[in-house]
Amino acid sequence: MAGTLPLSLVVITRDAAASLAECLASAAFVSEVVVVDSGSRDDTVEIARRSGARVLVEAWRGFGPQKAFAVAAAAHDWVLCLDADERVTPELERAIREAFASGEPAAGAYAVARRNRFLGRWLAHGEGYPDWNLRLFDRRRARWSEEPVHERVLAEGPVARLRGDLLHASAESIEDYLAKQNRYTTLQAEAMHARGERSGFAQLALSPLARFVRFYVLKLGFLDGAAGFAHIAIGAFASFQKHAKLLALQRGAAR
């Protein structure tokens, strides 16, 4: 599968030295790599440059705005957005190449199935797989949302799906993962509060339960053993945290 595609790989980074080289190597089929770094203290920038990336340094704006900035800096209208701890499988590369086989891809945006590794196990059910993410798109017809966390791509028109997996091989410890969930739920609660959303007893009680039942039972998360249970249980508790923090903001504002 020789030759590169008229496609820009876009990655935002901070202290991603442990995983970035493998991420960029997995997408060697693109004709441009743009890395937007927000102040790494390790060798991230040097690794990106050695890999042939064009590196931009930009102060942190929040996930959605930071990714939008990176996409705008790309030379091509078609972009593939990856996180530094993700990598493209050969099957996914073949599917991307097939989408470009006739020149311009038929759809304006494509979702990929992300497979998550958690507690040393590649998850195959629940929230862990297939974790569909829209990552390949024409920036003239799609864009990143403005959310500071849990950002998503907003596409005009239908979204197609690609064969093959995007592997999310996070190497963070369980302590770091829990700390990240705590930060993310704070940002979510603040964003919800700014939009005028409210929470109460029903949301505190039912949101975590509904999430657990959906992913552990209906999406067969129980088949992923202890790792699957832990992954979904943490996600359910994150739902509780989000609504508890929103409730605290409501009561603080009402004083």
C-alpha cells in the first residue's frame, strides 16, 4: 500500500513522549502530520519533529477548541484526528485508502470503532468496544464542537463507518485514570451549569444506574470480566459525580 493520501493527521499533545512515536508511525499513509503541543515538559516536541511532524505550540484552550485550532492549521481539508495514545490498525488503514480510492471520499465524515485497553485487557463489549468515534472528516463539512471536555465532531450530512479498529492503548495508571475522571466531571458540571441545566435526586440516582445497566447488561460488558466491570463501574460513578457537582453549583449559586 505505497503512497500517501491527500490527508492531514492532526494530534494534540502534552507530555505524550511515551506513546506519540507509535501513534504517528501507525498513520504513515498521510501526506502531512500536524502536532499541536500545549507545553510538554518531556520529549514530545522532539519526537514529533523527528517523526516529520509540523509542530505548533499553543496554550491550552480546552479539548474542543484545541482540536479545532489544530484542524484549522492543517494543509489539507481532509483530516484524521488521533489522540497520542491511539494507533491505526492495518485493516483501518486499508479502509481509509479504499475511501480515497476514487479521489474524493463519498461521505463527508467517517466514524471508526475504537477498541480500549483497560487494566491490561482489550475490551470487546460495554463502553470499551465498539466505541464509535468520528475521526476522519472533511473540515469544510464537519468541525469539532466547542466543549472543553467530551468534545465531538459535528458533521453536516450522513456519517459513514469504516472497517478496522482504532486502538486506544492508554498507559495511564488507575490512579491517573480516576483523577482524569474527576477533572472531566468538574468540567462537565461547569458546562452544564453554564447552559442552565439542573440536577436533583432523580438524576443522582438514575443516571449512574441507567449507564451501568446499559453497558454492563445490554452491551454485554460482563463478558469482559473484572476489567469490564471496573471500566463500567467507574463510568457510572462519573455520572454520579457530574450530577453531584452540578447540584453543588446550583446550591452555591442560589445562596
